[in-house]
Amino acid sequence: MYGVEIACVRCDAVLTRPIERVALPVRAHQTCWHDLLPPLMESGTYAVDPEPFGPPWRSWSEIGARAAAERGVFAPVHRLSLAAPGAVVVAPGDTRGTVLIPERCDGYCMGLDGRDGPNLACARCGSAVATRIDDCSLWQTVWFVPDAVRLVPGSDADVCSAAAEPGADWGALAREYRAAPPVEPCGGWDGRWAAAVGAALARLLAVSEGEPVSLPDGILTDTFGRALDALLPSGPAARRLVPAGPGLPAAVGESDIALVPRHPRTGEVWQPSDPAAAVVPLEADVWLHVAFPRQQLPVPATGGLPDGVYRDDPLPLRPMRLFAPDRQVFLRTLARLPAVREPWLRAVYDLVQDAPFGQPF
């Protein structure tokens, strides 16, 4: 545990409990209609957004394609933030010693959406230090302003330098992290899956080079199938998408595209033994379900049940509707891939951007 705390740069007041750094989830900027979402971050963790976050915002026409490309965005977006990069995000319950700034507490529906910039101040000195977001459709977060805070050693944890921290422990992935079931108890597809597949779909299109890709039967066909049918040409597939990673057979064919985990702590992407193999990263909690599905049988595997007796535990949940990748996450990811400058992929980007309710989104 590499515990740090966040402190105000002006008065040194501690503003969080001890927290440990993990990778920023791909769903960090996802919106989910009018659902009330839980905290983005697990309690006791934080992540850093490498891109600018929050106001001031500028439109694509104001920034221009060249300046946007220098910022790592290669296709037109509605707007870009001109704030400082490196905002630190934590779960709201992990904050300490902050107070709301009443005049900056606007929101759309049921909470705060951060439209007015930092809305939390240091309780000791009054400096604006963070933005709390908890409105409907948004993950509950507190984003600390990079220039207003600093990381300090935790009061009850030893701190090591970042260079000394170990890399991804792939062997412990299945033991330490839980798989995310694809379907929620209400029958809707889990929003984490929509975001994870949206991000992976953008990268899959980029490595496909515009050629058809085949999928194995099961959950990958259910989640990626309609999108590939809609966005790639039809015809015989020369390549196939296959799960690969720790605990799975090592062989990845020359024509295969490996669907591999992105480590939830370090953000590292698992690499096959062949460095030339094409890989598509997937969030680890979703990948774990794909790689190691848990089948729940309606009857015991052996022995059977007496006549007239049925299982009293729930059967596997079934979705109420077809799966739709998260369109915003898909576009956000694709806009940041240099491959989107290829004419065929830019045409896909423009098609999805101009048809917000088109298939498969």
C-alpha cells in the first residue's frame, strides 16, 4: 500500500484520507442518461487524468485541428478543456476538510455537475481546491484542481517513490479483482460494460484496418457483434478476435487480434509473447468475465433434482434489450487514436458522430 494524502498548497490542510493510486477507468467521463450512478473510484484509491479537465472550454473551431492534434486529439470534438492537466479524482467519501462554495453549485437535475468550475473549498483557508460531481447520469467524483493541491505522505501509511512501486502483478489479477457481471439485476446492461466495450471497439476498428473481424460465439458476439456488422464491411473475415491474457492459453495466431486486460492498478496492457501481435485492451473487470465465464446451470451438474423440486437460487440474469456500446466513450477514444486520420476510419467516426441514435448505439 503506497498511501498518500492530498493537501492544500496554500495552508497544508489535509483534504483526503490516505489513498492509493490506480489507473483512471475508461468510464471516468461517461454519462448514463438519468441513472443515479455510484462513486467512480473505489474507497481508498485515486487516479490522475492526464488530460485537462473542467472549464474553461473551447470549441473545435476556436482551437483548430493542428492545436488539437498537439493535445492528442485527432478528430473534431464538440469542445476541449483548456484547464491544467493532471486532475486527481477520488470518491466523495474520501475527502476531508472541504466545504461547498454555494454560488458554484449548479447542476442539471439532482445534484452538482461542475459546470461552474471548482465548487469545493479548503475549510481552513477558503481556497477553491476541487469540483464535486454527483448529478444524475454522472459518476460521483471529486476532482482536485492540480495547481491547488499536492500529494503528501499518508499519516498512517509508508510511502515509496513512484519509481520503486512494482509493476502489474498479472498472476494475482483473477485472485484480487472481481469480474463485472454484464447484466444488472433490473435487466439492463451494466454501464461499465457499455463503456469498456465502447473504448475497446474504437481500438479494435483501428487495428482491423477496415477488414471484417470474426468473433467467438457467446458474450463477445453479444457485445461486439452488432457494432462490427454496422461499422465494418461484410464478407469473409480474415482475422478473428480472441481473448488472451494471464491464465489463458498462450498461443495467439498470426491473424488473431488479442483481446487482453488492462491492469486496474497500473493501467498496463498485457502483452502476448509475440511483440508483433495486434492487441486490443479491455478493462480488467470486464475481461475477467469474458476470459473466465461462470456458468450457472439450472440443475446440478450431477445427480439431478427430485421430481417437482426446482433450484431456489437465481438463474443467470438475461438482458431486456440488445447491447449498445457507449457512444461517447467510443468517440472519445477514437478521436484520440492517430489512426482516425485514415480516411476510412474518419468516415466511421463522422458517421457515428452525426447519427447519435444510429445503429449500433
